[in-house]
Amino acid sequence: MELWPGAWMVVLLLFLLLLFVLPTLWFCSPSAKYFFKMAFYNGWILFLAVLAIPVCAVRGRNVENMKILRLMLLHIKYLYGIRVEVRGAHHFPPSQPYVVVSNHQSSLDLLGMMEVLPGRCVPIAKRELLWAGSAGLACWLAGVIFIDRKRTGDAISVMSEVAQTLLTQDVRVWVFPEGTRNHNGSMLPFKRGAFHLAVQAQVPIVPIVMSSYQDFYCKKERRFTSGLLFGIFNF
Ligand SMILES: CCCCC/C=C\C/C=C\CCCCCCCC(=O)SCCNC(=O)CCNC(=O)[C@H](O)C(C)(C)COP(=O)(O)OP(=O)(O)OC[C@H]1O[C@@H](n2cnc3c(N)ncnc32)[C@H](O)[C@@H]1OP(=O)(O)O
Ligand SMILES: CCCCCCCC/C=C\CCCCCCCC(=O)OC[C@@H](O)COP(=O)(O)O
């Protein structure tokens, strides 16, 4: 099929437009910068997941695959100029199952989480994440535990099963007890699953707090700058 000669002109014009418009928006509009950065963040994770899937698939669904995801995600903080400072990591019990509880501000939590994620540790995630394309499949292969928040009974059954296997399979579980993202500077009342889990399995709870992102990131204001500190405290 022959392409209409004028079509090349249109393509060229569009290309030039993008070449000038995108950098102009990037430098002049903080909101546009926010959207580009978030779009790249999600897109990059989806792309990395495509690379991770065949490597993880060799083992099948296995918590050891989380090491692969972690290694593949660690560089993202450099792309975004985010310095992650970890304090008190020595408080992690050395070699036993436990439940990590942590605050949940945004999907950027993934960066802090990957920085300190202990070996054989799997997060509990909302079921919808399973359908997030390649990222969902990569999470499944790495043993992420999915729960349906709308069906409390089902979620409790899943967590009770986890309590039973925590000790036998020597795994740690990472729970965001607020149950959803919360970026308003305070913490939401905790859901109780993480605590039932720890009591049922008779394992310690390890609390982790990621400091507020307000200095460099605010979804409401569409603001996402870089170079600012992002601390993690474990006490
Ligand atoms: C290289 C490429 C990589 C690509 C891959 C990308 C990513 C990298 C990989 C991994 C990272 C993944 C990161 C994922 C992060 C995802 C974060 C989230 O999805 S957060 C949302 C999901 N999490 C949660 O919801 C937290 C857990 N929730 C709970 O624990 C809840 O308690 C609940 C079990 C869901 C129930 O919630 P509900 O709203 O009903 O409220 P309550 O807590 O008040 O509970 C009601 C009632 O039930 C009792 N209860 C609760 N749990 C139990 C239990 N286990 N056993 C017995 N009873 C239980 C509770 O006590 C209440 O009763 P009562 O009022 O009588 O006390
Ligand atoms: C073909 C389908 C393509 C779907 C594209 C989906 C894009 C998703 C891309 C990358 C995923 C990045 C992984 C981020 C992991 C963090 C997940 C997260 O933060 O989930 C939110 C959840 O805690 C709470 O949800 P709500 O605040 O209740 O809502």
C-alpha cells in the first residue's frame, strides 16, 4: 500500500511538534512533569516486568523470585534523583519469620520497600494488582499474596492460610495495615489482618515508617521534583 506523500509531511510535523512541545511542557509545567514522571514510572515497571517474567518463570511461583524483582527495581531511585536513607535496619530479626507493617503513601513506596526488603519476604497486595499486565504476573511469580478487600471473609481465609505456612515455609510477610494509599501526612486507622496474622503464627511484628514525601512529591498538587531525602526508620 502506497502512503499518500502528504502523510510523511504530517508525520514529520507531528514529530517536530512532539520534539518541541514535550521538553517545553517538561520545563515549564510542573503538572506535566508530574504526569510524565508517573507515566514513565509505571511504564518502566511494566517493561522491567516483561524482562523479569521469563527469568522468574524458570522457578515458577516462588518467593525466591522476589530477589530478582528487587534487584531489577533498585536502580529506579537514581533515575528519579531520590536518595533513600535507611535507619535502624539492624532491628530486623536475623533469621525467623515475622510480619512487617509499614505506612503506605503511594506506589513510590515500592522504592523504599525494595531498599530494605528482607530475604523470603512477600507483600500482601490488593487483588486488582494481579491484573496490572506484566507487573501483575511478575508479582504472582514472586509469591505476592493477593487479597480481595471487598470480601473480608475470603481475605481472612487467605491470611489464615498464610499464618499456617509462615513458619513451615520460613517466609516473612509485608503488610500495609492502612489497607490503601494515604498521602495526607497522617496515618489511617489500621486494618486488623496483619495483627491477627502475627498472633496466629506467633511471630514478631516489625514496624517500618517511610518519611513523608511532601518535600518532593504531592499527588494533589501534581508536584514531583527530585533530589530530596526519603527516609526509612525502623524502630
Ligand atoms: C522488575 C519488575 C517488577 C514488577 C513488579 C512490580 C512490583 C514489585 C513486586 C512486589 C511489590 C508489590 C507491592 C504491592 C503493594 C500493594 C499494596 C496494597 O495493595 S495495599 C492493599 C492491600 N492490603 C491490605 O488490605 C492490608 C491487609 N488488610 C487486612 O489485613 C484487613 O484486615 C482485611 C483482612 C482485608 C479485612 O479488612 P476489613 O476492611 O474488613 O477491616 P478489619 O481489619 O477491621 O477486619 C474486619 C474484621 O475481621 C477481623 N479480621 C481481620 N483479619 C482477620 C484474620 N486474619 N483472622 C481473624 N479475624 C480477622 C477483624 O478483627 C475485624 O473484626 P472485629 O471488628 O471483630 O475485630
Ligand atoms: C494491560 C494492563 C496494564 C495496566 C497498567 C497498570 C499500571 C501498573 C504499572 C505498574 C505497577 C507498579 C507497581 C506498583 C506497586 C504498588 C502498587 C500500589 O501502590 O497499589 C496500590 C494499593 O496499595 C492500594 O490501592 P488503593 O490506594 O486502595 O487504590
